[in-house]
Amino acid sequence: MIMLCPLLFVFTVLISLQPLNVLSAAADNYSNITQPTVTTESNVSSLGYDIDSNSFNISYSDWTAKWWQWAYSIPWDRHPSYDNTGKFCSENQKERVWYLSNSFEHPVVRTCKVSSDAAILIALLNSECSFAEFPTLKTEQELRNCAENMQDVVNGGHAFLNEANISSLIEYRVQTKMFNFTLPQNNILNLTSQTTQAVADGNWLFLKPLPPGTHELKIKGDINSTVLKSLDQSSEVDQYSGPIGWNQTTTYVLNVN
């Protein structure tokens, strides 16, 4: 009986340790999954940059112009805006800001790898007018009026980060100064390769860098059908530069590391 006690003690210790090892292994399996970092509803200012900010020493407005320069720099056959899976997410991503795009004419779910030190810029919906697309326009003010009129059909939208609603998005409407962009061969506007000038207007979500882990970002812009009917939008339908057709639910699964 005295000889059995130590053996019984060892057996008991081994049994008691086994659940701990199982729990430890389970914890390792889930260590890379980020829990929701926001509450049920969060204001943009708690997650993103204010509209008068100068993140990375560049104004909010200038970052939106950079988004358009990025978007127009990519040829049609590998463009992230027409990608249903996210395989082209990394195309021409060279800045401290990672640019994301909405989906055209149908909802998509895209999976992307993003650096943990990169901010994220995506439009709720946006509009842009250039001399290349609208050759009858001759002045900066005409470009400005064109972009503003196109964007006026947008009346809000929705965004969710890790299933938490991001509120106050309609307040984040920005118009740019006139800027240049260059179209490559096989560009998404189906125009001759060239450099032109443009003005853009849009409602944006500009998120601060996310912590490492997996995050779901879902966004959808809304179009005011009443305003749309009152405008001559025929030339903007199915064009990249306007919001029409881009008011689809776009979901990003962001693997941040």
C-alpha cells in the first residue's frame, strides 16, 4: 500500500496535466485570430483619420487623389476593382496607405494580406472628372462642377469592421484639388495611354493601421434614386469615374501581419 501511493500520485498528476496541454494547444491554434476591436457602433474618428488630418504628412484630400492615381495606373487585366477574390490586392501598393476598391455590379468577398503599419483607404462611393474622359470640359472649375454633380447622387452608406457598425460616414465627403494621373496601355477607361488632369469628389473611409490578425471590413454606398432621375447621368453609367454601378456590398477579409 505504501508502494502504491507514489504511483497513484504520479498517475493523478499526469491526468490533471492533460487538459491543460489540450487547452494550451487550442490557444496556439487561435492566437492569430483577432477579436473584434470595436464596439457595436463606433464613430469614424475613433477608428480612422479626421477629415482635416495630415496622416503621414499628406492631407486627407491629397490621399484621395493618390487613390485615383493608383486606380488608373493598373491595367485592366489585373485590376483590383474587377477582382472577385482579392488576388490582385497587392497591385501597385507602394505607400504607407493601402488602397482598396469597391465592386462593380455585383457583391464580392476578397481576401487580402495587409501590413500592420499600413493605413487603409476605401471609398464609400466616389466620382472623378478629367479632361481625357470629358474633352468638352476646359477649365478646373468645370471639372470640379462635373465631379460634384456626379457625387451628389450619393446619399450615404454603410461600413462594418468586425461586424461593428461604423457611423457618421456621410460626413466624410472630400473634394480634391486638380491633380494629374497617367493611364497605361490597356487601361480601365479604354482610352489612349496618356497623362491628364482631373478633380475628384467622394465619400471615404480612411482607417488607421489595424492590429495583427484577421479582420472583416464590409462596405456599401447608397445612391439617391430621386436625385439620379433628375440628372442626365447617361454618360456616366457603367463608367469607372462615377458612383453608378459601384453601390454593391464589398467584403474584405484582411489578414494583417
